[in-house]
Amino acid sequence: MLFSVTHVRRIVPIFLIAALLVLPAGGRGQALAHSTNYDPGWLQQVFASAAREFSVPESILLSVGYNESRWEQHGGAPSTSGGYGIMQLTHVDQVFDAAGKGRLRSARRDPALHTLDRAARLLGLPRERVARNAVDNIRGAAALLAAGARATLGRAPRALGEWYGAVAAYSGLPNRVTATDLADSVFATIRHGEARTTAERQRVTLPAQWVAPDRGTVRRLDLRAGQQSSAECPKAMDCRWVPAAYAVNNPNDPTDYGNYDASKRPANGLAIRYIVIHDTEGAYDAALGEFENPTRYASANYVIRSSDGQVTQMVRNRDIAWHDGNYWFNMHAIGIEHEGVAVQGATWYSEPMYQASARLVRWLTHRYAIPLDRQHIIGHEEVPGPTPKAQASQHWDPGPFWDWGHFMDLLNAPIVDTAFPLDSGIVTIDPAFSFNTPAVSTCDAGDACQDLPAQPSNFVYLHTQPLLSAPLVGDPALHPSGEVGTTRADDWGDKAATGEQYYAVARQGAWVQIDYAGQPVWFRDPASSPTTVSTSGQIVTPRPGRTSIPVFGAAYPEHSAYPHGIQPQIITKLQYTIPAGQWYVLTDTVKADYYYSPTQRRHVIITGKTRYDVISFNHRLALVKASDVIVKSSG
């Protein structure tokens, strides 16, 4: 996930978007369900009306809406790229870097992040209304497209293909490759047509229509040339190179740069240990545009498109992309963004995307000797925060609807039994995805929650007792006052996902007790529909004589390892401890290190003497000092 919006009382985390609109309740159309339950064709009529009003072809307006949001309003809440409504009109005043370095920057002068403001001016309406009201959101997009057509042609388009430049202008992106990506996708969607029923039960149809885009209409946009070759990918893969921005933003401050750190991994000693799977929480082209802007302070090594699995590399693998909010994990990981929205699951997570991602990951793991297992092929949701505050705000993508079992099958590393089943020992979570449909809810900006449609999911719920009526576990990072867990998709603390490994303390009928986040918890594993496989491996527990040990989110060196003049990284304990007698699965033993890169030109690798064990701790990985634990084999 590139970044997430922040709202009062929401658990949803924040890394890039740091200041968005605070929206009051709107009128008709702010949430489609409030006004359209009796007419499933209402949204189609809104598109037709806006197209007539601004003399924009209905097919263009519909296709832009489909490629921006799949025609979803999301209750008026903004996307993680700061886009509002079906047409993803943007308003963002500040951005927060995703490198985990804590920088907060102004984005008030960035026109690409203020298309909502421009649309509101064209309509003569308050921007809050254009953001929240579905009718005016679509009207605002139509007004922008009409203005874009005049800017690219100097006149009204005479043919459907002449709207190509206007759609590229609508993207707001400065690079020719990425700006025309949206236009290409919009025209491709028109050619093959689309129809779907939205979460608000609106049936929208875009009939197939042959059209030849006039690509010459982008000449007036003064777009930068982009590169489409030299990507690090398997041979014959649909893969291209579009570099993320690497520029100083303030000439008076050399530390103010984006969007990654130049390095020479792994030759310089920074081992690449992890592949981190993300989703973009928005459109493919918008993600590319974010990484091309150095004021976003975020990037990923690769971005994969949902519709056809096209791969764009944006950061060389030797360099350190800023993608997972934890700089130590960034140092040792390759990040792959997948076009998608976590709560919409299979709407975005297409088979071409799974196939392309798996092919890329297989190639990367072979090239960098990364173990092909779920302890090294991880989701962003499994990356810990480096501090207690960051642990609470870390992201939860790709979320409950990513099919980890299928993905691991495609990697030729299926999740299977590797040990004889016992009452205790290591278990790997593995529910049957297609038949595992637990209740999951989502909440809008005002905490108005609703159940998501039943759909296949990758997790089991964790309870405080071996009873379905028992409360769900409340992770202290998300529920610091001791509240119980919830069914919310972003409440990751009470969900154990496919491929995650834990030590099973005991079984009681259809229930399994595991050590989890410093406490005993329970989940169902009935013989008739098992949710685990038995696994062999190594486990750790506090050394004898220790009543408990601390847990960490990063393996930074001890302070004495830093050369004079370099400020040591603070080694911060997370909000958990492991009590004596509990066991956790060991996934790695690593040396403490830190890549000091205060400017583009200065890079120092600092290596400490402290060794850390990486463990499967809760829904996330965590680290403990090797000197604090003993290790034994299980299974």
C-alpha cells in the first residue's frame, strides 16, 4: 500500500498522505446507498447527464470512472492517494514519507494533488461537496475533461479518438509514459467494454465500441520523455523501466530528497532477504505518478497492473526503495506494488496479476537467494513498525482477500505438511481459501461500519477463549486501552493469515491454542475443514531466569557501533513482551546494521555486534535479541 488516509477514530494507518479534507455529512449522492437502493440504474443516469451537460462522450466519462475506481464511491472517503469519489479527484496538502524517516512536507503547490480544487472552481461549488457528493464528483470530472480537451486541441474534439489528450491531461502526470498509460487504459476499456455491479448495488455498463485513439493530441501537454527498457525482469516478460524520482527538493537542504536511497545491494553487504507484497490502494497510473514525484517520499521497486499483469520497475534492486514504513526492512527488501484496493479484493486481484507477480518473484528469489516461503515473501501488513507508534500506524495490505495459497502455488512453493501432526508443535495457517468466508467489515471516515459482501478470505479469527462467542483478540498496538478485536478489515491484530506460523500449545476439540503477541489465543481448526498444516522448524523462548523479554521492530546496531559524528538510530522496544514459557517460530537470525544516508552523496553502512532473531510474533514479524532467547527444533 502506498499510503493511507488518516481520520479521527480510524485504525487506518498513514505514511504518505498526512493532511486531507475533513468532510461534513453531504446531501443526495454522498453515499450512493442512501439514495439509490430503489433504482439500480441511477448511477448510469448520472454519468449520462454529466456527459450531456459538459459535451463529453459518455463512454469517455464512464471509462475514466471505471479505471479510477471501478465506479465505486467508497462512502465519500478518500483513497490512499488522496482521491475523492468515483472519479478520484485529489486534494492533499501534506505528504509523509514512506521510508520510515519521519519527514513531513507541504504539497499545497502540487497541481496533480489538487484536481478536486480545480473541479470545484469550474463548477462554482464548495470542494467538500464535489468530494463527497457522487453527482457533483462526476460532474467535476466531466468539467475537467472538457477543459483538458480545449487545452490539448484548442477546440472541441470532433471524434472520439481526439479525447486521448484530454484523458492524459486528466491524469495530471508529468511523464509521457505514465500520463498516456491512463489514456491507453481508458481507450482499451472502451474497446472491450465493461459491466459490473458496485458495492452500492448500482449496475453500470460501458458497451464495447471500436475507437482508434489520436495519440498526437498529447503534444501540447509538454510531457517528459520516459524510458521503457532495461528493467530487471525475467526474459520475455511484459516489463518496462520508468524511473522513480531521485531529486533534491530543497537546494538549501541536501537531506530533503526523494524517493529512494542509492545503494549497491547486495554487493555492499546489505543482504536482500524479503519480498514485500503491497497493493496500491488506487489506480496503477496514479501509483506510477506518485513515485515519479520526489516530494512524495515513497517508491517501490515494481508496480504491477491489475488488468493484464504489466510490470513497471521504478527503483533498481540494488537501491533501497521507500515502501514499507520500516527503514530496516526497506534496507533488506524488494517492494512490489499491485494495483488494487484491499477491501475490494478479487475486484482487483486478477489472475494476470497473480501470474505476473509470481513469475517476477520466482526470478527475484533465485537471483538474490531469498527463501521461497511465507516468512520471506510477506505482505506489507506483516512488516512491523520500528516504534510503538509506527506499529499502530503500519499498513495492512494486501489485506484479507489476497489469495496467499494460490500465490505460493504459483511460486512452486505450496503450503504443505512437513511434520507429523501433534497436539503441540509448529502450525502453519492454511484455510481453504475458496470456502473460507468469515464476516469482514469496513468503516468510512465517520466510523459508520458495514459488512463487506461474503467472499473468500485468507485468515482465521483469533479468540480469547475456545468459543465462537468469546471476544476476538485486541492487539495492544490497535487497542491500547484493552478493547477487544473487531471484524474490521484493518484490524489486523485478531487475524492469523495463510502461511503465518505459530507454536501450538494445545488442542481442545476443534480449537488450537497458540502463543501470539505475548498471550495465549485460540482459533478453530476442525478436522472436517482444517485451517492448518503441521510444520517442522525452530522455535525460541526466553532464556531460563528471564520472566519476560522485550520485542523490537528493527535490528539497528548498538550505539557504540556508530562512528563519531553519526547520530545512532534509537533502539525502541515495541509495546509487547514475551513471557517465560512462550514459544515463537524462528524465521531468521540477522546482524544489526544500518544504512546511513543523510544525503544523496553520503552513504555509510554501520554494522553492530548485536544479533537478532526474527520471529513470527503476531500478525507481523518481530525481532528479539539472540542473547535473550534459547532455540530448539520442533517437528
